Amino acid sequence: MGRRVVVVDDESLTRMNFVEFLEDQGYEVVGQACNGIEAVKICDETLPDVVLMDIEMPKMNGLDAAEQIIANKSVKGGIIFLSAYSNKVHIKRASRLGAGGYLVKPLDEKSLIPTIECVIAKGRENIGLSEEINRLEVTLEDRKVIERAKGLLMEKNNISEAIAYKTLREISMKRRVSLREIADILVSANDG
């Protein structure tokens, strides 16, 4: 995961200042938007690591836009909300959305970089966890099919679980295919 950022603020001067500052710090600003509707579109197109999102904007506010961006899975790391107000309702909603941060303007630019870096690190961690979950789901599905095939062999041949598993492994090695493939064949033959 890189350092790709989308900046969303309806005040063009504020947006330009953020862009200049971020680029000076080595970030790649992959998009800019002045309202939530543009933000959703840009994030869908660029899939940034981080979105700096103003809350109060015309057409669609930052919280509504963030909800769509998150639903679309259009940000890798997270969204850092920016607001001129420390509004408890906004903070609560931002928290429910899983905000990477909530910074009150005017910003101390020194606090922005650590917040961005934390969001990027959390995004990397979340991507790693998602990949691990996917791997475990595949492993679980493999185990289910293998257990079913083992059960079929045990029932059909009146053998122990250990012998059924050994038989599946031997067939797998002899045919040079995965244990899952052998299990799929046995289960399919039984169901068919």
C-alpha cells in the first residue's frame, strides 16, 4: 500500500494548501473534490490509501460521502475527517463509520502526517487480516469436503478415520492432485 491521498474540501484555497503540503511531504495526491458527490466518484476511480474529507460541504456532506466510499470499498486505508467544528453528533457518526481520525480546523499540519501514517498502517493491517480471513475460509471449505469424503470412505469400506484419510492422501499423491480435488471427486460421485 502506498501513500495515495484524495483531498476533499469545498474551500479551494484550503484544498490547494493541503495538496501542496502533502506533495511536499512525499504523498501522491491522486484526486481532489469540492463536494461529497465528486469525492465518491474520485475514490471509486482512484482507490486511494487515505481520504482527507471535510464534513460540511454542498451537495453531499463528508459523512454521507464517506458512508458511500466505505460501502463501495473505495479506500484502502481510511478516511480522516476535517471540520471547523467539534460537533458531538458528527464525531459520533464519524466513529460509527470507522473514521481514521477527526481533526478540527485550522489544522496543525504537524499532527496531520502522524494521523495519515496511522491510517495507512491500519489499512495495511486490515488488508492483511482480510487476506488471512479469505485463506482461512478456503481452508475451512477444503476441510469440510475432505471430512465428507473421509466419512464416505469410512462408511462404504467400514474402515477407521485414520485409514480413510491415509487412503485419500495416497490417491492424491499417486494422481498428483490436491487432497481437495480427490475429495471433490468422491463427494460428486456419491451425490451423482
